[in-house]
Amino acid sequence: MAQHFLLSREAKTLSLPAILKMADAEIETTFRKVRWSATDGAPVCPCCGGLDAYDCRRPQGAPRFRCRACRKDFSITSGTLFAWHKMPLRSYLFAIAIFANEVKGKSALALSRDLGTSYKTCFVLAHKLREAMAEEMKGRVVGGEGKIVEVDGGYFGGYVKPANRKEDRIDRRFSVNQNGKRKVVVIIRERGGNSVPAVFNTESAAASFIKARVAKGTTVHADEAGSWDGLHERFEMKRINHLEAYSADGACTNQAELFFSRLRRAEVGIHHHIAGAYLLRYAQESSWREDNRRVSNGDQVTRIASLALKRGKSVDFTGYWQRHIPAN
Ligand SMILES: [Zn+2]
């Protein structure tokens, strides 16, 4: 049997000891080349786009530049997802490497122990890395003529704890006894290609999203759930009844199930609670990890870093812990 990719040498191109051995200048150059790839690492002012900036390093050595055109100061992380963080660049590299190496996900608490920073910092940082990963699937369309795409849904969140005493327990299958927080993650996954996740209240609400994100001419595989019946009008469909088999007559949704297995394990084993407002971010993280599972860890780190440095300030998390709750 062929060796599993993760066991091979090609999978392991960046290690924590290697990051530890890197000189400060080397780390700085690495980040500059990722941030300003078009100018091969020469600083570009995020304010006016000016190319003429000079080094005005802080006394403690933190890299800083000043634009000759608009006189503004900026750093390597100014105007990116990492703006407002005051961590040294080496810590970012550690954080991204540790985050990338965990195939199912990294808990923010464990990351804070690894980096020696607060839980709050790591919670926000981990979510920003998810935001960076999500950038890659923005507007992504999968499939095409002769290609196969699998579609499936999985329910997350809305857990209602059973009461202690038997006589107090309610039937949790009735919607009146649920808390309304249950959501469905729908995954569209191309065989041998990329995936796109989304979150809905019910599976049937996903039809127009699927039609928008799957190219014409694609063969779509789905299970027997009635929610996918509407897709027949647009695509050639293959359905599989899971009560009878997981794969029969060339129809299966095993690639989609693999994604759910990863996300479910992240929920149960790593984060314990991934429901609510950020469910989509966790789904996007799992999807990115599936798509890049055969990419070496060094390349994964470069990819995440470049997505984070190319994306502007965080939509979800800029000043997250500093937010004032309005008094009412
Ligand atoms: Zn400028």
C-alpha cells in the first residue's frame, strides 16, 4: 500500500524548531515577500499606495516604515487581518504553523498555552485565520462539463439537554421542544476538486445556493432526502439511498461525508461548541483543510499567511473584546 501523504517527507516542510532557528530578519523578509509579493518585499504604503517608503524601526526593533508621499507610518501588518495585534512576527508564524498542523482544528485555549498569550487573543486570532481561509472560497463555482459534484447537509447546534428525572424529560424530536438554534451546514464538493460550504436553517433552503455555485453540465450526487429534488431540473442527478447502501450504481456522497466527519470531530473533540454565529467559519475551516489536505504544511502556512495579509481588516473581529455593549 502506498504511504499516506501525511507520513511522507513532502508533507513536512516546516517545523517549529525550524521557525525557532530563523533569525528575526529572515522572518521579516518572509512576511514582507508574502505581503508585498508584487514588489518582491519592497514596502507599499497601505494608505496612498506609494512605493517610496523608508525604514523607521521602533527602538525595540519592531519593523516600521514611513511613506515619503503621505508621511504616514505603517508596519507589515497594517491594514491587514493582523492589524491591531501587537504580537511579534515570529509569534504569528508559530500561530499559523500550529493552526495548520492540526488536521481537525486547534482549540483557542491550547493555542494560548502554546504561545503564552491570553485566551482572548488566541480566540480572535484563530477566527481571523478562519476568515483568511474563507477568502479562498468567496464566489467559488465548482464542477463543470463531465465533472462530478457531491451535495449533502449536516445538522449542528441546538442541543437540548435532557432533564435529570425521567418524568421531567420532553420529546426533543418535536420542534416545540427544540430551541431553534439548530442549523444545517450544506457542503458542495467536487470529486478531485474543491468544496464550498454554507449554513442554512433547513436543507431545502440551500437549492438556489447550490444552483449558483455548481457549474452547468455537472453531474450532482446526493442522498434520498426530499430537499434535493429541486436540483433535478438543473442538473443530471444520481441519488443514493443510505438505508440501502453508501455507494451503489456509481452513486455516492462519500466525499461530502468525509467533510462532515472532519467537522463533526472538530465539534466533538476540539471546540465542543461550534454552533451559532460562527458555525459558517468553522465549516469554511474544515472545507479549506479538506481542499488542502495534500499540500505540504510549509505551503499551507504560506497560503494562510498570504490570504491573511491580502485581506483587509477583519469584518467579524476587529476590536472584538473592546466592543462596548450599548446600555439600554
Ligand atoms: Zn503613503
